[in-house]
Amino acid sequence: MQYIRIRGGKPLEGEITISGGKNAVVAIIPAAILSQTPVMLENVPYIEDVFVLRDILVALGAKAEMPGHGRFYIDSTCMHNSRVPDELAVRMRASYYFCSALLARFGEGIVPMPGGCAIGTRPVDQTLKGLSALGAEVSSDFGQLHAKASRLKGAEIFLDCPSVGATINTLIAAVLAEGQTTIVNAGREPHIVDVASFLNSMGAQIKGAGTDVIRVYGVKALRGSSYTVIPDQIETGTMMIAAAATKGNVLVKDVIPTHMEALTAKLVEAGCQVDEYTDAIRVRMQARPKPVHVTTLPYPGFPTDLQQPMAALLSVATGTSIITETIFESRFKYLAELQRMGMRVNILDRVALIEGVPQLMPGRVLVTDLRAGAALVLAGLMAEGETLVGNTHYIDRGYENMEQKFNALGADIARISEV
Ligand code: EPU
């Protein structure tokens, strides 16, 4: 097994540049096949999920190239296949964006039930509801998502919850549908807005992305474009929390500060100094954090994807913090690993009571999902001594060059294959 070895206890100091947004790009790449002329994406993070999407595109008969410097070229002119291969679909959640994209492009999309992090049941009923309202025959039988329609027609869709995945799938299917589609109770996450901006750059007519009512005016065809992906909101947050957790001083660059407001507010409440600039945020911390209460919510609330790194920070708070996870029912599994490093925590269903300790101890821990990986690496950076973090493949799914970035801030992290 590969491990990340961390010799912790050093404050992070310096400047770091954030990569392009994972949860934006994993939807933008499938959406790119709506254009029959080539698309060039910029600021794409070269992470495992993106490599899987490239393999899916190639399996579907498209050309997909990654010529370096965060560029990703897609030419789907010769695409011929409507079925995403099983072994690729199960490797990530976002593979199901191909279902709506293939439906819009070819009238049929078949995607084996998507994989992704095991953090809850992760149903797909709202995606099925959206595609079905647009006139598709949909099913999720026999372990696959199947959507078929000779013609898609705009409709009014009320989502039961502001699901990121269902909002994006419905958007992708609606842009080439006939007439107007209205998505009510839509998700408002920055990555949803970025997918809409990308589709608009190709000629789509989407209004209201970023609010809870999105209107799509169907167009006949889309043309390729050159598009720059937004910075990763969760990598930004991870770096901000890491600066605070190591009592460091870090300028996090190439970010959109307004995307970080929920986290910034909690860091300030915990005693951090946070300075915002046009496209950068500086986080400084000198003492142990004060305890805070965090409740995860859809954007603009506190993101569930930062709940785990935040718990690492709060493990050394000067009192008891409460974290309430409202989005995913099984997103506390990693706390058992943090307990091995000295965290004091009681879990009552979706509520974690974290009683701060003066410091964490180094240890050998296993990552249970992507953001748990970030939390454990942060814990390793905080604890004085050597920590080994195993199951690193989860981290590679979503963080570009994590070790290099932390090392550039003065950490001592290395990837090792034997212990
Ligand atoms: N939900 C339903 N029915 C649906 C869809 C969702 O009930 O049809 C529920 C879910 O059970 C959950 C809530 O709605 O309770 C939110 O799910 P959502 O659909 O918004 O999440 P997702 O699209 O599966 C994306 C991100 C996650 C992130 C969540 C919440 C991608 C590829 N994944 O997942 O990111 O946690 O939104 O913001 O965009 C990660 O990056 O580590 C990650 C897990």
C-alpha cells in the first residue's frame, strides 16, 4: 500500500495557488460532448477523476487530450457510443453526467450506477425526475441509469432537494430541449454556476444559475468554446483550514473569496485572522482555535466537503465544538481514525461533539473517502512526529499535487510505498 508520510508540527507559511475546481470540471467535461465542434478547457486539475473522464470519452469514441498546463481538449465529432463502460462508471460519482449529456446528444444515455465516495446512500431519484419531466423514458433498473427520448421538451421541474447532481443533469439535458425549462429549488453551488457559464459559452441560454430558480431557453445546437474552469472551492477551504490548524500564515491565491464566506465566518469565530483580497485570502492563526458549532448545508451554507477538514482543526479547540452533518448520513466514519490520533469525540447520529485536546498525536491511519483524506493529512500536519496516512488513492481523486503544495509551504510530506 502507498502511504503519505507526514512529519508534522511545523506551521505552514508562504503562498499557494489553487487548482481548478474538481466538482465543476467533472460536470463540464461530460457537458462538452453537447458541442459537435472541439472544446478547449483551461485550468483543469490533473486529478484521478479527470483521468477517468478522459478514459470514458475515449471509450465513447471521442478525442480527449491533456496537453499540459491544465488544458483539456475534447473533440466529440466522431462519438458513436451511448453506453459508458461499467469499470469506468463505478470509479466516480460524476460519470452519471454522461447520462444526460448522451441523452441530449444522441437521444439515449446508459451509465452503470455511478460510484463515488461512500458517505451515504446517494440516491438518483431527483435526476430521474428531471430527465423524465423533459420527456425521457428513464429507469434505474439492473444497476444502470438509462434515459431515452426521441425529443426532449422543456418543462417546469421542482426538485425535492437542491441536489447538485440533479440540478446539473437537468441543466445538461435541458439546453438542447425544445422550449423553456424552469428548475425550481435548484442547487446554488459555485460549480453549478460554472457548468451553466460553460454551457452559455457554447451558445446555451441559461439564466438564474446561482439562484434557486434556473431558467433554460432551449437552443438548436451548441458550438465549441475555450473555457477556463473556476478555482476549487474545497481545495481553497482545505488550505485555509490547514493554515489555521498549523498556526501558520498562508496566502491562498487564485481563488474567489465570495465562495468561501461560510468557512471564513467560522474561522474568524474560531479566532483566525482572515484577510480577503480580490482573488486571494490570507489566513493567520497564532493560538489554539476557540470552539465553534458548524452545521453543513447546501451553498451558501457551510459545505459538507469541508466538514471533515474542519473537524481536524476543532480537535484542538479550547472547548467543545459541535458539528452537525445534514447532507450525507455517513460522513463521520473518518472520526474513528482521528480518534487514533487523540481526538476526543462523541457521535450521536448526525451530530459530533468534539472536546478539544491540547494537541493531536501522530499515528497510522486509513483514509475512508476523499475529504476524510484531507482531514487526516491535516491532522498529520498538526501532530508533532511521524504520521502515516494509507489509502491515498482517495486523495488522488480530488487533490492535485497535494504533497508538493504542502511542502512548498514548509511541510515535510512524502509519498512512500513501503513502511
Ligand atoms: N439527494 C436525494 N436525491 C437525489 C440526489 C440527492 O435525495 O436524487 C440527496 C442526497 O442523499 C444528499 C443531498 O441530496 O443528502 C445532496 O446530494 P447532492 O446530489 O447535492 O450531491 P452529489 O451531487 O451527489 C456533489 C458533490 C459532492 C458534494 C455534494 C454536496 C460532485 C461530483 N459531488 O455530490 O462532493 O459533497 O455535491 O455538496 O459534484 C466531494 O467532492 O468529496 C464530494 C463528495
